[in-house]
Amino acid sequence: MQSPWDYPDFDDHEVVHFVTDRASGLKAIIAVHSTHLGPGAGGVRFWHYADSASAISDALRLSRGMSYKNAMAGLPLGGGKAVILADSARTKTPEMLAAYGRAVDGLSGNYVTAEDVGMNVADLVAVSKQTKYVSGLPVAAGAVGGDPGPHTSYGVYLGVRAAVKRALGKDSLSGLHIAIQGAGSVAGGLARLAAKDGAKISVADIDAARAGKLANEVGGATVDPASILTLEADVLSPCALGAILTEESIAALRVPVVAGGANNQLATPADGDRIHARGILYAPDYVINAGGIINVASEYLGDADEAGVKAKIEQIPGRLDTIWDESAATGRNPAAVADTMAQRLIGR
Ligand code: NAD
């Protein structure tokens, strides 16, 4: 049997906790990758895994991703992530959430939890009855916190503008064609901001009604989800799924810029080289999509008001420029450059 140290995704994680609560049936893994910059922060995923090895890999991979993301966002936070292993019926009980909250509390702030796939605000409120090491809770109107989506969209919009400036020498999105994959929270915010600047929007979503509604709102067009990655445009903005940039899809891209909010866009590290080799400017996903975590962090740390959060998000274009500068100077692809910068920041 493989020990956690032998997993390909094991990256000298500081601690990995295996949590069992027999009374509630809770089975969870809390992985803290790095606390070099602060408490390991990242969401908890509630997911039915095919086997426990997949859950361990997910916790290891996602917690390392949070270390990189938080470091590159300039936050005083390390990286951590939890996964709750759901049964096939995805039974989630108050007792289970309470047990999870107690487990987080037992780590005395070494890990700070928040929402991720399969967990909602109400679940986090239940967890918060057991521990103060939680973020992403409902906030009073005007206070910092709440839905990270609009903040992510704002950062992505600023990142798209920076990419357009660099790749096309344009100061505005006016008259440019932006192809957006997804019509959800992040995509919607981006489409509205870009359309306000006079960009032409094409949007694709597997939920056709959702795509139609957004296209209508921003005066854009809908595109078949199967064609969005091969559309000729000025910018492709992936705002739906991960692992969409593969050897095959990269070869078929017809854009000079790829800059979007989706997590883990590159299917493999080699795809970072492939997109770079095609001369397409790529914005590393965890750098451009950090607006949401910046907002969540300020809610937890209580260190910024709305203007302060906005100012931090407005640092995203500068970070992207630093990455692209180093990429241009060294010939390394921007995703690899970002990883190296993040590793340096967390002392690895
Ligand atoms: P969302 O659920 O609101 O929207 C995602 C949309 O993508 C949905 O409308 C869905 O139907 C669509 N979709 C799924 N598969 C598709 C496909 N094959 N083609 C086209 N559309 C497809 O999610 P969101 O919050 O907007 O997040 C979008 C992406 O951004 C995700 O990868 C997420 O991990 C990432 N992200 C989100 C945030 C945030 O603050 N919400 C922060 C960082 C990263």
C-alpha cells in the first residue's frame, strides 16, 4: 500500500491530518502544505471520491495550489485544503459538519477553512459554531466578505486588460473580441465589465439558457460550447472548467491571449510550454483569479475595508507583468515562472 509520502502530489506538506468521527460518520483529510507565510488557508471540498487514494491526492494537490495562490496574491497566509469524503448518496448531516468544525478547531488555527465545491455558506455557518478558524461567512451589507465571485471577476478583467496591453499594445478593450468559456459567476462579471469598455463578447456555456441570458445582457453572441476554444478572437477567457488547455486544444487556438478565471487551466505542466511555444500570451490562472481569495482573506484577517480589498486586487496586473517580464527575459513559460516565484515566496 502506498504511504502518503510516496504520492506524486506529496510536496513536503507540513502536516496531513486524517480525521475520523465514528459517531457522525465523518471521514476527512486536512492537508496543510505550508505555513511559511501564515496559517494554511483554503476551502473544504465535500466530494464522493472513487477511493480514498483519490481523496488524498486531491487534498495534497489542492493544498499546494493554495500555498502558491495565497503567496502570489501577497497574502499573509499559507496553503491548506480539506476534503470530506462523502458517501455515494452525498449525505451531509449537522453532526458531520460539527465534527468537521471540531477537527479544524483542534488544529488551533494552523488551518483556516472556507467554502469549496460541495459546501455552501450555510454549511460554513454550521462549522463556525465549533471553530473560529473559518471564513466565507455571511456578512452585513457593506462589510468585507460574502460572495468572492465579483472580486474574482474584477481581477480577471484587470488581468485581461494587462494581457491585451502587452500582447496587442492596446490600452482599452474597446472593439476587441473576447471569447468567454462559461456564463457563470466569474464569466458574468467579466463579460459585464468588458462590455462596458466596448468589447465584443462571445460566450459559451453547456447551460444554453444561461449563455443566452448573459449574451443578451451584454449585447454579445452565444457560441456552441464545442467551438469556443477554436473561435477566432483577441482573447480567450476560460471561466468554466479546469484542464481545458491540452496538446490538442492548444494546437487549435486562434487567439493571441488566454486569460481567464478558471482554476487549473493547463492539463499538464508541458501544456504551459506548448501554449508559450505558439506565441500565445498566457496569464497563470492562480495569479489572475486571486481576487476572490483576496476578499475572503480580508474577511478573515479583518485587515482591509472595501477600498483596501479593491486596492489589493488592483495589484494583480502588476504581478502578471512581473511574470511576463521574467518569461520574456528567460524564455520560460509564464506558468512555470509563476510556480518558481511562488516557491521562492514560501521558502521552497
Ligand atoms: P459557476 O458555477 O458560477 O459557473 C461555471 C459555469 O461553467 C456554469 O454556468 C457551467 O454550466 C459552465 N460550464 C461547465 N462546463 C462547461 C463547458 N464544458 N463549456 C462551457 N461552460 C461550461 O462557477 P464560477 O464561480 O463562475 O467559477 C468558474 C471557474 O472559476 C471555476 O473553474 C472556478 O474554480 C474558478 N474560480 C472561481 C472563483 C470564484 O470566486 N467564484 C475564484 C477563483 C477561481
